[in-house]
Amino acid sequence: MSRPPSAPAGLDDLAGSVKRVKGPPPVHLWNPPYCGDLDIRIGADGTWYYLKTPIGRLPLVKLFSSVLKRENGRYFLVTPVEKIGITVDDAPFAAVEMRVEGEGPARRIAFRTQVEEWVDVGPDHPMRFETEAGTDGLKPYVHVRRDLWARVSRTLFHDLASLGDIVAVEGVDWFGVYAGGTFWPMVPAAELEGLT
């Protein structure tokens, strides 16, 4: 029995559609019709849920993450023939491991996401830091691809902050970190005491 054209696929249908794609999915080229929402949620820690139950199969999560797309602030899983809305609590990826080589402006930093994808911080994968609502803390992120970001875990953020320097940027001293030939400012040095 086939489903109506406007109804979203189930998890297995969606996985089957994605598996038929050869090579890395060219998600940025696909603009299929919207088929509704599916009860998939990515938690703030990067855990994927289907019908409120964690998806425990990493290959399936990796498959779905490869067809993730963000449009107008919403997240979708897309195939060449359908676009299905999902919920993302914060960022769709979580940075769970950090690799550091070198020091100062020559330092290289790479992060591994929960779907085993490594990204090297630099012009193609910038970092950003946002103030965490209701606290004096910061939420660090690294760009993964196509307006999709990974939130850096609290533990890794402390490791990242331990590499920090104070550098003048347009006449203001900032605390931040060098990576990929760029200085990534976190917070004005005058506010450093409140950084958590």
C-alpha cells in the first residue's frame, strides 16, 4: 500500500530513499516538495530521537545527517523527491572530540562530530560563540557544512579556552583562540572573569 504523496515517509522509507543516492548527497541542489513533519528530534547533545526513542544505530544517524538541510531557520531531511521537517533543539551536530596541533597563529584545531565527521577550523569551518541565555556562559559552535553547525561540548570548550590568548581586535582586547590562521574572539578581555 503506498502512502499519499503529501504524507511524510516513515523512518525505513526515508532510509531506503537516501541509500539509493550514489556518492555524497548533493543536498544543496535538491528542492523537492515539502511532505510534512516526521517525529525526529535532535537533542542539544546531538542525540537523534525517533518517536521520542533514541536512534541507537550510528550508521542510520550518519545516513540521515548526510541529507540534513536548513532553510529559513528550519531543519529538513531531503531526498531528490521529498522534504521532511524535523526538530533540532540547538545545533544538529555535537563536537565530541578535539585535535590540536601547533601553537599561536600556526595552530590547527579539528573537531569530530557525533557522526564521526572531522572538521578543521578555518575559513570554511569558522567558529562562533554565543552568550548562553540566563547565564554568563558562552556556547561555542563550529560550522560543519551548508549552514549546519556543531555545538562544542562543555568539556571541549574548557580545553579550547585553555588555549586562549588576549589579542587586540580593532582597538579592543579580546580573549579568543587562534586556529587555522585566524583569531576567533570569544569575549572582550574586560569580561573574561565571567566566562564559564
